[in-house]
Amino acid sequence: MLELKHIGYSVYDENGAELRILNDISLTIPDNKLVVFTGPNGGGKTTLAKIIMGLVQPTAGQILWNGQDVTHLGITERAKLGISYGFQQPPRFKGITVHDLLLLSAGTEKLSKDRCCQYLTKVGLCANDYLDREVDVSLSGGEVKRIEIASILARNSQLMIFDEPEAGIDLWSFARLTETFEQIHRTGSATMIIISHQERIISLADEVIVVGDGSIRHRGSAADILPQILADTLGGCPVLTKGGAAL
Ligand SMILES: Nc1ncnc2c1ncn2[C@@H]1O[C@H](COP(=O)(O)OP(=O)(O)OP(=O)(O)O)[C@@H](O)[C@H]1O
Ligand SMILES: [Mg+2]
């Protein structure tokens, strides 16, 4: 179980003025649930995910993972405790092949081609074409994103955080990926936090958390939240509206 208690994150400019990025976020995610974080660009979703992974240190609050206070643990320690995170914009690793990356992720010395193939197929890639490719700039944005997701699946973590897994991914691979999330969810083999703007992914969630302006704006089931999101987005930009009517 993951518990976030009153998480805050602020940065300070050169004059010492505080910019609050996250403000008093508290939530509990029970084991094997699929939770979607959604909300407007710049709302704080990625920062929150990075705080859970230990890539960013919160300036307030506490994080408990399976009852253990992990607030001050780094990424490596949290990874060992079973937490993994897929970047919104994955890094590339010159000199490391897709096969190496899957091996590193799985934490084993050997990984059969069949096993690699299983992970890559889940993201719509063929092992024959990709296993010996380097994870460098020669891969397209969508390919590198899918390879990173495959490496998270290979890690087999208890908590997997995916930051906009749909970004840059074609429709066929997206359908495959959605099936994979559904399957993990159905078998109850891991907890997933998926940051997403996609209705198809939001509709899979046990709980949807709408993060905006650094706070939780709404939370609830997909059936309850989707109509609220649509109503919000139809509200439009306050600068472009006057007296509630769109200009
Ligand atoms: N270190 C920092 N210094 C200044 N501003 C920051 C810093 N980190 C994050 N921010 C700001 O905090 C806000 C939240 O960023 P974050 O990346 O968490 O948003 P997001 O909800 O993931 O957005 P998107 O949907 O575009 O991915 C943004 O306005 C971002 O510019
Ligand atoms: Mg983001």
C-alpha cells in the first residue's frame, strides 16, 4: 500500500520567493489497484510521480510504502523495494542495446529471447527487429517510449508508475498496451499509477485523481470523474471568457 501524507513541493527563485508546485496532497493507494492521475498540463502530475519514485524530494509531508517511511530514501533503494517509474520523456542510453536494457531491468544474468519477445510484444515491438538495436538517438520517440515501458514490465515491480505511456505511440501499439494494463490489473499482480489524458486508460481505473494547480481537484471512479472532466474542459479559459461566456 502506498500512502502520501500532506505532500508539498516548493521551489524558490533567486529572490527567495516561493513557487508552490504541490500543495498538501494526501492519498492512499491499496495494493493491486489501477489509479490514473490526470489533469491540465503543468498541474503537478509528473512532479508527484517523481516524488513517489524518489527523483524529487518533497519539501513537506511523508511517503509510506508498505508501512515503511521511504520519504528520505533515494531511487535505488525505492527500486529495490519494488517501485518503478517510466519517464514522460525517456532517456536514451548510447552503447546499451534493447537486450541489455531488458536484462538490467529484469535483474537477471540471462533472459531468453522468448521472454524478451514476450515483453516487447506487449508494447507492439518485434524482438527480431529490436533486441540488438542500441537505445540511442537512432530510435524514434515512440520506439524509445515503448522500449522503456517493456523494461518496466520486465522489472516486474510491485508498484509501476507510467508517465503518459500513450505519448507518441501509434494506435495499434496503444491498443496492445491498454490490453497489457488490463491484464496486469485483472491478474492483480501489481499496483499501477498511470498518468494519462486518454479516456480509454482513464476508463480502466479503479480511481481517478485529477491534479490541478498542485492539488487534488477531484477524485473518484472513472464513471463519476469523466463527466466532470468534460464539464471542466468545456468551461474554457477564464482569460478568454467574460461573464462566463466564451468570447
Ligand atoms: N524545478 C522546478 N522549477 C520551477 N518550476 C517547476 C519545477 N518543477 C516543476 N515545475 C513546474 O511545476 C508545474 C508542474 O509540473 P509537472 O511536470 O509536474 O506537470 P504535469 O502535470 O506533469 O504537466 P504535463 O501534463 O504537461 O506533463 C509546471 O508548471 C512546471 O513548470
Ligand atoms: Mg507530466
